[in-house]
Amino acid sequence: MPKFNEFSLHPQLVESLSKLGFTDPTEIQEKAIPLLIEKDRIDFHGQAQTGTGKTLAFGIPLIQRIKVDEHKTQALVIAPTRELVLQICKSLREVAVPLGISIEPIYGGDSILGQIRRLKKGVHIVVGTPGRLQDHLRRKTLSFSSLQTLVLDEADIMLDMGFKQEVEEILKYAPKGRNIWLFSATVKDGVRQLMRKHMSDTVTVETSQKEVGSSKTTQYYSIIPDRDRLEALLRFINVSSEFYGIIFAQTKLRTAELAQQLNRLGYRVGALHGDMDQAQRNRVTEQFRKRQYTILVATDVAARGIDIADLTHVINYSIPEDHDSYVHRIGRTGRAGSEGIAISFIKPYEVRTIRLFEKKFGVSIKPIDVPGEKEVTQAKLAEVQSYVQEAQKPSTAQEPVTKKIRGLLGEFDTEQLSTLLADMLNDKFFKVLTLGRDNLKSFKSTSSYDLNASHSAEGAEELILFLGTDDGVDKQDVINVLRTLPSATEEMMARVRVLKRRTFIKMPNGDAEKVAKEMRGASLCGRRVRVTVGIDRGPQGGFRGRGGNFSSSNNRGNGNRGGRSNRFGRPASRR
């Protein structure tokens, strides 16, 4: 493999790379850079996964082409998310700024007036998101008169996120003689259409092997039924002394719901999903980066572009639908030399998907048992010991409040102080564990999981009430109604989920219709209850109607023939 100094690069560029410690190119850099610097006119497609060095693969040729004395926009990089825009800017600036080349990030959520002022001064390379770039072009505050090269980074993700129209419009503003360099991890129909329409005589290169995570990432799977996944997640979090990771959920609704559940249990959790505006996304991402949140629950698309070097864990709350999403998820941890752990929660029949991942990507994904209560307790006691040892170090704090507290403590004897400290430590480290203690289960080893039991769990029923928080209903209101019903149990009351316009109550097979009939005539917050029974559809989420609808007015079916509701028969949103 050649060195950077063996490419036909400007000596100052080689020196800048060398000072940063870049001497040996990655595979995509070795294949792309010679092509992109040797030809003045080239349309190029590079297919490579996240974390393979794509940014410098196009960044080094971009920097090589810049005429420093010409203070106009000569190159544009379009990326799908604000996080990726900032990541690209950071990487390119490290190489380009010593050479006198200016790079400006353009994205929504940042002051557009500030961006306009900086663009007026003249910027060599602009890196931006599709929506904000489109805005500047319409305002005529961004000129393409000197544009030579346009880069589409993560083009497949950009199209998946619905930016096709914006990208098409931006390309219309670009001069006819410009180069287009397109990078993507996959080649879906949208990418092919884009290449056919806007690129000619395209040169394509791809890396020889898709990499899943780094060598520092250990990958596991654990067979866990849906009903037990929250408890399993809590155990994996609590057995890790410094958990700092991303939990991937399949849908926007599941993401928001899981984050809410964890926050209620006392964890510091943020959520990222498609229904959030850019300002909200920026705030959550920055809080997570600063560890104001130690857990981030996110959908695949929302988490793209997040680059945090020291994440300890990635947990797939459910296995992704396609292979490339698995690659992107796992790639979030094990970065910059740090060790990482990736765990996928699966159902028994999804073991074959794990085997496909292993075969396709040449990796080992091992089974892992959910930690037992004893393991979690031992891990927490170790945290207590570390905390106490740290507290024993001499303190120089002499604030007035500290002195007053010490004065108060002087009124207690040694035994009383010991009891007080033990209670405080228990509250600090074990309070979150006691909240779910009644629901603790004895998980079996993934290698000997009871497949019959798991399959029967997939048929679990849910009672669906057509009232929620938007109607003024909360969980306690629902529990109060259940307590009046002969067939309701404490287990049902513990499994009440109240969303905006719906309430779900999970229960064993056969009990749902009985409880639904008993609920006739009931009311919640002054409103009559309308209820139906759903059957868990397994890994796809959602429920299909079963046996018709029941309502307090004794009408069946809500106008659907045969009383069967298709209200919950549609696939859930995936973003």
C-alpha cells in the first residue's frame, strides 16, 4: 500500500497530513485519491461503509484543487445531518486551515444571518445540509459561479431521509461543467437514478469488504421476548459501571416511549427521532456529547452522523430490518482506540439473521446471557466502594454551607452516621433497581432458551383503549378502572402504557376479551371507554384486531364488516 507522500499531492498538503499523523491511506483513500487528483473532470462514485476514511478520500482531492487566492466557493459538500456536516468540517479544517483554505458549515438551527455574513467574506469549501443550502440558493446568498466540484456524502441516507427534491434543486444551480463525487454505503434505486440523471461516464470504486464495527467492538446477541426487554436493558445498563451508549429502536413511537420509560426510572436519557425539529436534535446531541445524558435512544436515521469516540455500548432493542442498518449502528462504538460492546436483542427465529451477518461481514457475534440480579447487585456494590474510596480523599472545600452541614453531623454518634450514610448510598445507587424488582425474571441462557415459551409469548394480547394523555388520561386513571373489574390482575395493571390517543394493556392469552366485556359501561376522566383487543404481531410491532371491538354502548366493529378492525393492521412507521 502506498504512502500519502507517494501520491501527486502538493508538498504543503503532505506536510499537513504528516503533522496530523496521517501517513498510510485506508483502502477507499488509496483507490479514490489518485483518480480524483489526476483528472480535472471526473464523475465518481465511491461505495464504502461509515468509518472507512471517506471524508479524507474526497477531502484531500478537494483541498488539492482549491485556488487559495480566489476567495469564492469552489467546492460544495452536501451531507444529510447537522452532526455529519460538523464532523466533516472538523476533519477537513485540520488539514486545510494551515494551507489558508476556509471551510464553512451551513445547516438549519444555526443563525442564517451569521451564515450570510461569513459567506459574503468568501469561503473556499462549503459543507451543508440540503434544506439550508437550498434556502441560501433561493436567497442568492450562496453563489455557484466558481463551483468546480460537488460532493454528495452519505447519498443513500440523504435520499432515505426524504431529501431527493432538495438535492435535485441544488444540482440545477450547479454549473454544467462541475464534477460530482458521490459516496454511499449502499446502491439503492434512488442512488442509481441520481447517477443516471446527473453523472456521466462515472468511475466507480468500492472497498473489498464491508466492515462492521472496529476490532475493538465485541458483538453479542441475546434472545429476549418483547415483554422482558425493558428489564433486560436495565440489567445490562446497571451491570456496566460507566454505561455511555445508544439504544436503537425501530420506530419513532418506540423511541419516544422507551426514553420516557427510562427517564421515569431515574436514568439520564435523551431521544432522537424523525418528529423532532433541528433545534431539538441539536440540543439533545450536544447534551449527550457533554454527558448530560448518558443514554441516547434513537432511530437509525436520526443517529446518522453522531461521532463520539468513547461510547461504551450500542444496544439494538430490536434487530434492524436490513444489513446496512446493522453496520451503521455497530459503527457508533469502538472508535478512536476505545473498546466497545454491541448487543442485539432478538427473538429465537432471528438467530438465522445473526448467522447471515456473521457470514456476510466475517465477524463473530456471540450469545450473551442477561445479567442476573446477583451480578447487578455486585456491580452496584463495586460502584459504592469506588465512591466511598473517592470520598475518603482529603477535601479542601470550606464553603459556608459545607461548614454548616458538618456542624449538623456533629450531633450524631458513629452508629447514627453509619446508618445515615448507608441509607444515602442505597438511595443513590440502588433506588432505580428497587423500582423494577417485583418484575425481575430469571432469564435462561441464550443457548438453551425455551423456544416454545418464546413463541407462545408472541401471541400475547393487548387491550387497546381509544383514549390517552391528550384526553387527560394517565396510568393511574386506567389502574383505578381495572381495580373495579373481577378479571383484572396486578400483572395487567403493571403493564399499562398510556400514549397520546391510545392506551395499551398487555395481558395473557384469553384474558383480554373477558376484561374488555367487563369494561363495558366504564368511563375514564368523564369519557366513555371504547376498547378493542389486539394480538402482538411480533418483531414488526403493532397489533392486529381480533374478535371485533367492544364499546360501552354495546356497538361492535366501528362500522367494519364482521366487527374486525383494521386500525392496527398497518405496518408501523420505521423512522
